[in-house]
Amino acid sequence: MTINTEQFAAANKATVDSLLSVANTALASAERIAALNLNTARAALEDTASGVKSVLEAKGPQEALAAQTALTQPAVEKAVAYSRSVYEITSEAQQEMAKMVEAQFGEFQKSVSNMMAMAAKSAPAGSEGAVAAIQNAIAAANSAFGNMNAVAKQFSDAAQANMTAVTKKK
């Protein structure tokens, strides 16, 4: 079987394009996380300054304690909102990357199928068993990939349900 240089070049280009897509997705996710962290830090600094100011302006210990206590609930709510945002960003990135992997695996399956069909046509007499064994190995790999995707989806769904349940308990 000869290697077609155009197919080889196209496969290499597809691989580079795929890697760039993954890198861009990861960088976009990191950028969103960085912006979230910066905004959260800025808000925390402003809240702390405001809280210190309200405690210092209190006219007695009771008023100071009340001012400090009043800051607790918003801080908890903001922490929950921050956690939810981080989870959403990472979940979206994971889903996007999973779609890319699935698409790449689909293309890989097509290529392997085409190569196996060509190999089966050009295989010498008596090699049917070897070709069948390779086809069975490919089918097993496809099945394993399908099972892995199903388990990953179940895990992702469970994590989503847990995150939703936790963030609804304020």
C-alpha cells in the first residue's frame, strides 16, 4: 500500500488545526477565569473597604458587631456565585473540547475504515483471518471509546446536578 503525499499533508494540516482549536479553547477559558478572578478580587477589596469603614463608623460595640454580621451573608452569596461561574466556565470548555475529540475520533474512524477496506481488497489470499482480527480490534476500540464517552457524560451530569444542588442552598 503506497502513501499518498496529499493525504498525508491533509492529515497533518487537520492535526495542526485540531491542536490550534484545543489551544484556543483552553486559552479562552483561561482568559475568562482570569477576568472572573480579577473582578472577584476587585469586588472583595471594595467590600472589605466598605465593611471596615462601616465598622469604624459604628457608634458602639453592638453597632459594630451588627455591621460586621451584615457583611457575612453577601460574602457567602458572592462565594457561591464565584464557584458557580468557575464551574460554568470549566464545564463549557470541557464540553467544547469533548466535541472536538469526538469529531476527531469520527474522522479517525472513517480513515481507518477506508484503509481497512483498501487493505482487505489488496490483501493476499489466506489473510482474511488477520484482516478480521484487525477489524475486530478496531470495533472493540470504537466500543471502548463509546463507553468512555457514556461514563464521562454520566459523570458530567452528576457533577452538574451536584453543583446545581449546592448552589441552590443559600
